Amino acid sequence: MNVNRRTFIKSSSILMGGLFLQGNEIFDLSENSANNIKELTNNIGIYNEKGGTIGWYVQDDTVILIDSQFPDTAKNFYKELKTKTDRKINYLFNTHHHGDHTLGNFYLKDFTENIVAQTNCPRLQVKQNKGKKTENQVVIANIVFDSELKFKLPKENLTAMYFGQAHTGGDIIIHFENNNIAHLGDLVFNNVYPYIDNNGECSVKNWILVLDKVLNYFDSDTKFIFGHADNTENVIGNKKDIENKKDYLDALYSYVSGQAAKGKTIEEIENSNTIPGFDNIKELWKGARKMNLKATAEQII
Ligand SMILES: [Zn+2]
């Protein structure tokens, strides 16, 4: 493994002044769900309570987590994890910087040897939480990488990869190759409108290209874990779900581009409140469709 390893996990809370964002709050307001831990294989599973889906890998030689939700739900999760293993967490991956995937780092840091993320993630984490009540809960990765990082574990080969700007400026995918299970973070909001975060460097146009790369990279047997879905069953899915999300983003981008070309303002596009062919998707939070239109228009106009 070729990484720049440092040992400041326990002291990497970052304090700064300022103000902004909305992404943490959206998912912080969502309902906590029960029956949270689920096994996909004997060693790999997921956890859903509040915020982005946590992925876990537990072997007698290695423990890996993907994403950490919030401090309170990370604590609930960790209690469940302890029933499976006494080992320390060797690697905690953050699929991207959003608070519902990274704020739980604050709780898990004491039980974790390394936090891994894409190079852009720590910077965006700091920016997102600046001046908010969560700013002293920011715990950033001690291992970062640009495009690919491979881990040869005793019983699994794992690849973390970055295909470019998409849902944010630093979305990574973690692939358990032997089990052919991939955690896609928020590259797919399955059956719901996605969160388009311009402050977090989202690019709808590039997101479409990234999903194309995902579809080319993985085979038809790959099982995918998604950050969010319309229910806890659908956080697990297949290539068809990725194609659907790509089709949605395609429709969103081409509708907004067309309206912009006609001279429509951002406000007019937002208030049209339609994405032809995709008006019946579930809103995970009220006004999600309008927010998608507004944020995409801001990227184009
Ligand atoms: Zn996100």
C-alpha cells in the first residue's frame, strides 16, 4: 500500500469560524429506523439508521467500515459491531465529505486506526462544517488518495477508486473484489431525487459520465450498496438502479439546459417544478425536485 501515513486521527478535530450548508441538516432531520444491521455475506454487511448507509467488513484479521453517519448513530452501530468482533477498526473509509457520512468519525475515531478518503474530501468536510455546531466534530482522513488505492488483505482484495467530480468533489467507490460487492456512497440515491450540493462541488454533467464509468467497470454480478434509497431494502441494488439514476440525471441536465437555452432564469426553471419523465420519484425531503432544478440551473446559467 502506497500511502502517506500520519498519526493525527485523535487530534484532527478542526475548529474554524464561518457559516453555511444544508446537507447535514437534511439527513439529521430524517427518521431513525430500527432493525439496522444486515448481513450480505458472512463477513460483509450494512447498517441503516440515519443518514448514509454504513458498510462493514469483519474478518478475524481485519475490520473495515465505510462511512460513519452521525456521532449518535455511529455509537449505536458500534455497539452492534462489538457483538461481531473485538478487533480495532483497521480502516474507516469516507465515501465523501457530507455530514451524514462523516460526522460519526468523531465517535469512531477512538476505535479506528486509519480513516481513508479522496484527496478533496477533508477540505470539503472542513468547508461544510465551518461555523456550524458540528465544526468541532470534524475528523478528517489521515490517508488520502487521488484516483485509486488497493489493499491486499489476507482474505479479500479491496480497491478504493475515484472516477471524478459527481455528487461532490470527492466521491469514492469501495469494491470488495473477492465478494464482488461495491459501496457507491451517494453516487446513487436509489428511487429518490438525489442531493445536488453545489457548495460541495457537485457536477451533474460529470456525474453522468462517472456513472457511465461505474457501469463499464463493474460486471453484471456486482452487488451495490447505495447511500440512500426510498426504503432500507433498496439501499442494495444492481446495475439497473445505476442506469436509472444515470437516466434521471440525463433528463434533468437536458431539461434544464434546454430551458436555459430558451432564456429562462434560474427561478423560472426551479418554479416549473418538472423534470419530464421523472416527476413521480419520491422526495426524500420536501421540495427535493425543485432543489434539483435550481441547483442544476445554477451549474448551467
Ligand atoms: Zn452525500
